[in-house]
Amino acid sequence: MALKITVIGTGYLGATHAAAMAELGFEVLGLDVVPEKIEMLQRGEVPMYEPGLEELLAKHVAGIEGSSGRLRFTMDWAEVAEFGDVHFVCVNTPQKHGEYACDMSYVDAAFASLAPHLTGPALVVGKSTVPVGSAERLGRTLVGLAPAGEDVELAWNPEFLREGLAVQDTLHPDRIVAGVRSERAEKLLREVYATPLAEGTPFVVTDFPTAELVKTAANSFLATKISFINAMAEVCEAAGGDVVKLAEAIGYDDRIGKKFLRAGIGFGGGCLPKDIRAFMARAGELGADQALTFLREIDSINMRRRGQMVEMTREALGGGSFLGKRIAVLGATFKPDSDDVRDSPALNVAGQIHLQGGQVTVYDPKGMDNARRLFPTLAYAETAAEAVRGAHAVLHLTEWSEFRELDPAALGEAVTDRVVLDGRNALDPAVWRAAGWTYRAMGRPAA
């Protein structure tokens, strides 16, 4: 008999996972405790921008004309427990207020709510990013609270979604990690992921602690690579070098590779910053804090980039006050192809300049509503052309393809001064200079 799958938590991760499971041919029931979220999903809408996700939902959500009907949503824990053979827990683990550690309250609540309804054999699969050691504790919780006791098993199957590519990453992952304690749990996960496994996706079977560590280790490595090239940009600024050429040269070494070597204003979002901080906090609890002290410097380099962009802008305007200066900021999200503004370097820079007296106008192709909610005191424009009108400097802070395709000559007609600061090293300096702009990028003082 075909497996039935439930997805608990229908935020960014859960909504994507639920739609992808339906696409793989499973009957899927998604659960959330927020009625508004459930109502949106039942209409085939998502509360965030993710390319391809709404189309995938519309293809499978029951009640939508022409859909497969394989995907439904509920708020009823008993219905979820009765329906599912495999229950994926996809709830959020944000950073605790005032601490580095992650907040496990949503995960704990999900397990505590589901377990008492599990009266028969089931596999509960954690996908949330959690501190190492959590699965061991949650496994005991499951067995203790579930009427089926030992017949309820836990597995840990970390997610590796990239915002903007989440649908592709779920349907065609570059690896699947399964932290399991029995052949039955492994067999069930192999059945769930039969389609990508048939395509050749590697399946890595581990114990619980290793499975929990994979996501935080991967994110720590990526953060290290980004902060490394940004540290090199600081040296290039001091020495008169060109960090773009430096990155190109070292990127040809296949031990290093080209990816994640674009210097700029650093990383943000809901994963990398909070994951490396939670990793440091957990290492401290385990008595292994010295192993991760380098991550504190990675975090510091990353946060320093934002202040350096503000100072570079000040220098470009003559080195004085921002008072009376109009600044256009192109980009609000932490990365392109997303509407996520959590810990966004672009918005942080815009906010700092605004607090120092600058008149800041922001434009972003998808992140405007979220940006307005987070920074209501900034000005917002509906187009890039409107944002730059009268500007003394234009800051390119999120590398949307729309911004790379702008016409510098046309934009130049609207600004007060043709000064562009490229916080992502993604624009073509020659094209902008040919149109009469003063072009400046981080880590390229002489370029």
C-alpha cells in the first residue's frame, strides 16, 4: 500500500516539502496551527515568494480545478496522526532573543502535540535545523507520550533548501541524509525518496548526532568561505588590490572552487547567521567551544561589512554628514529570487544611513511589503527608476538580475550625481563608467 505523508509546519520549508511530496506521487496532509496560513494554502497561495512553489501547489491542492487533489491541509492533530505513515516535522527554530542559542519551543510543541495521537506504528522525521543532541531527547519524548510506544520511531533528515531554488532542491536534492536507528526507518525513507534516488542522488545513512550536525556544518563552511573573501576584500582595500581578480585566480584551484567567492556586504537571511550562532552555543554546552571559536570571527567579519558599506557611501559623498543627501538603495532582500528580509544586509545598511540623517529610498522586485513591515520609516519606490530620482548616490545591495540589466545612461538622467556603489560586485564597471558614473565596489579601490 502506498505511503501516506504528513507535513507538520507549513512555513517556507513545510509548504515546499508538502508540495514536493505530492509531486512525487504521495497523498499528503499538511498541518499548521495558524488558520490564515492554512486558508492561503488551501487556495494554492503561499505567504512567501519562492519561484515555482505556487504553481506546484496549484497542481496538487485538493479543491483547485485541474489539480491532482493529492495535497490537503488541516489544523487537527488527531486527523494527521490517523492519516500518516510518515510524519515530517518542518517547524521553525529561530534564534532566541538575547542569546545565540536556537529556540526549540516550536519543535518541542510539535512533538508534544503529535505524539499522544500516535496509536499505531509510525515514523516521525525531523527536518528542522536543531542543536546536536535534540533527536536523542525527542526520540524519548515520542516513545514516552505515544500510545504506540516503541512502534513509533524517529529519524532525522536535515533540509538543504536554498531560497530561490527550494522546489528544485527538494525534488532533485544533491544529497539525502538519513539519521536512523533501524532498517525499517531507513527502508521507509528510501521509499519516500525513491524518485530522486533513482536519479542518482546520494543517500547518506548516519546516526542521529551526525545527521543533526550536517546542516550546521555545511552552513558554517559556506559562511566561512563568504567571510574569507570579504576579509580578503578588506586587505585589498588597504593594499590597492582587486578582490574580484583575486577571487577569480584562487577559484581556478579546484580544491577551492569559484562558488561563494564574491565579495560584498555579506550574508544574511534566516539560516546562516542564526545557524552558526546556535552551533557556537551548542558547542559551548558540550564543552567543545574552542573548536568553533573561529565562527565568532566569521560572524564578526560578516557584520563588519555592513558598517564598511555605510562608510564607503559617506566617503563617496565627500566624507561629511548624510544630512540633506538622497540615497537610493537597490535591493531589500538578503538574496535575489526571494522576498525574505530577515537579517538582510541591504536593509541594515539602508537603516544605518537613514538613522544618520540620509534620505533613503528603497526598491526591491519582491521584498517591498516585508521591508516596509520591518523598516516602516524608510521611503519606498515602485521601480528602480523612481528610487534613484534625485539621488546623490545609488547603492546596489541585492544582486537581482533586474539590476544588472538596468540602463546606466537612462538612470543617469534621473539622479543628482552619477555615483554608484556596488555592494555585491555584480555590476559591470566599464558599462557604468562609460555612461558617466563614478563606480566603486568593495575590495576594488583601484579597479
